Amino acid sequence: MNTVEFSSLPLKPALLENIASLGYTHLTPIQAQTLPTILEGKDVIAQAKTGSGKTAAFGIGLLSRLDTSSFRVQALVVCPTRELADQVSKEIRQLARFTQNIKVLSLCGGVPFGPQLASLEHGVHIVVGTPGRLQEHLRKRSLRLSNLKVLVLDEADRMLDMGFEDVIRDVISYAPTHRQTLLFSATYSDPIRDISKQFQYQPITVTLDSSHHDSIIEQRFYSVDKAQRLNALGYLLAYHRPESTVVFCNTKRDCQAIASALDNSGFSVQALHGDLEQKHRDQVLVRFANHSCSILVATDVAARGLDIKELQAVINYELPFDPEIYVHRIGRTGRAGNKGLALSLSTEQELSRVQAVETYLGVSAKWDELAPFVMAYAPRFEPPMVTLWIDGGRKDKVRPGDILGALTGAGGIAGSEVGKIDIFDNHAYVAVKQASADKALQGLKHGKIKGRSFMVRKSLWD
């Protein structure tokens, strides 16, 4: 791909000069594929991660649209956390140094409301904020979007993971219909596509060149005796130590038995099968999706519709009879440009299933050796996150922003330490990194969410 220089873009000379002074000469791949379209005023949905240069892409785009003589909010950037909002604000201010008149304001929770009101009253061109605080200002009419030209949803998938979908929809409802909407997300899940369909007009879809970002699934097969299958599974999990693994079984009975055996041997594991009540199923999926449980043992039926990001490995405890099911199973790993691992156990009696896979895929199976392993108890590895259970949900009017604000405010932990937030009718779950879990628990126990005290536990299941 040929490199593109910023000087080739139709930008104001002062902005180009400032971009050069910041050391930017050539566009990154995501900038090259989005910025020309953004400058044309079209809607864009782009797959981009932190560090790809996306902030400069939408930052330059919105700066080029501003009428600096009008101190009305003309651009709004919505971010999942205060840290990201601060980072985005800082980068836009750097890009805006070519004129002293541009006002950029950060509106985030966890800081006093009063000074934000005063700043808004003095007039602002660009607002960067988190969903909950933006919604609060819009409802109080201290923030008005009637002059908005550009709306940016940054790390949209992360905001949906944190439970902000309803809040984002409410925030967007205050914006004029005729505007440019830019959506940046690391993944293209169905909820992201739904948001795009509802709020964007004929968006240009941008993904980086697939030849550089193809996912690779490494497939390995292991010959086992039936009696050694469980020990073989334990060996593969202990050797590869994946943070997120689905182990597929063919029956509900095997599913529960294997999960219990792994649990008794010190693995972080949950079972998912058709006999689970919906409430229990929700709890299992919450823990696995937010990375506070490393292994999910599941049947094919129970795993239908399972959409877990960054699934590092799939293990076939027993191969399915249908090779199409095998392909569907292993296709859950190696997504979004990440490498995936697909490991399968097979007895001599099941070799016909391996041959069916070889015929279906048109490739020969790669066989590996297994080292001896005994399933004895030993703490194998801790998952990266811990789930906190909160005895308050939608019916208590608890929102994701309330929980995030309590954790980053009185709780005293950084927003980057907080993972997925799931709100149900009568309770909520929030994932927190292991190192901050105890501090977060004490902060929520002794602090307040939405001005109220709620019961909080480190885990409802252990």
C-alpha cells in the first residue's frame, strides 16, 4: 500500500503546519482509509484499536468542520472512560494549536459538576465525554446539541460491553438528524451494526487490509485412550494456559462431569448446558464474557449464539460427528485478527471423525504428542478479572455510569481497571482487574451508588 502524506489532503494551511510540527508526515493505515472520507462529510464505521491513529483521524476531521466564530457545541466525542476522554481531549487540543480560539471541554463523571456548568456557559466548540455525564448535562439542558455537526462514538464496542447502550441511544436522541456520525470500534458485533444502522446514513465501512490481518487458527489433534481423555484435557489447559477457552462436549452429562473435575483440580471453570436455569446461565455467561472465569465447558446447543470476544482457544474434548459442527466450533477463536488455537482429542475409534474433517477442509490433520499428566489439585492459573455482584439493577434505576462513577470516585480505582458492566432487573455485575478487586469491593461496600448503599459481594458463585 502506497503511503499518503498529510500535505496531500485538502486541509487549512495552519492545520497542516501544526500537524507537521507534531511530527506527523504520513498517514497511518486507518487514517489513510478514513480521513479523506471524513473530510468529505460522509458517515464512517471503522474497525480500529487504540494506538492505530484513529483519534487524529476524527480529530482532524472535526477540526476542519468548525466555525470558530460560533461558540456553540459543533462536535461531540463519546468515550467509554474518563481516562480515554482525557487522552482524546489532550490530542485534539494539540491538533487545534493552530488557532487560539478553539475551546475543547471534557465532560466526565467522577469530577465536580459545577465547574463543567461554568465552562459550558462560556461557550465550547468541542465536547469530549463519557455517556453518563453527557446524559446528565443533556437532561439538565446545560449541554445543547442543536448546532452539532459531527458526532463521534469512540471505542463503541467497549461502551456496549460496559452496558452503556441505552445511555448512548439517549445521548444521540438529543443530536440533530442532519449531522456526520463517525463510529470507531475494535470489533464488528451485531449490536455495533445495529447502532450503525439506526444512527448512521449510508456509512462507509473501513477495515484494514485483510491480507495483513487475517486470523490464523492453529489446529492440532491428539490421540488418546478413552480413560486418559480427562488427563489429556488437563495437560492441554495447563500447558497452553489460555485466558479464555471453550471446551466442547457432545453430551450434557459429560459437560457437567468435566467441569466438576477441572474445578476440583484448581482450574477456573464453569459449565454451560441445556439443564441450566436462565438465571444461572446468565451468571455463567457474565463471568466468562468478562474474563473472570477462564474455561467454559459447553455443549453445542448451549453455546448457540455465544458471542465472546478474544476467545484464545477451543478444545474438542470429543470430536463431533458432523465436520460442519467442528468448523463452527473452532471458528469461535482466531477472530478480529488474533491468532486462535483449536485442539482436538480423538480415540482410535473416532478416527473416522478426523478423516471427515480432513475431507471437509481439504487439509491433512496435524498430530501432536501429549506428555503424561495427572489431574491432581493445584491452583492452575487465576483469570485476569474478578466479578463483583451488586444487589441493585434496572428496577433500582442503577446505570452503568453510576457503578463506574462509584468505582473511580470514592472507590479510588482507575477506569482502565474496570471491565464489563452487566445490568439486570434486580442486580448488576461488574468486572474488575484482579489486582484492584479488593479495593473496588471495599469502595463499593462502604461507599454509595446513586446516593444509596447496596449489598456487594466479591463472587456470588464461589
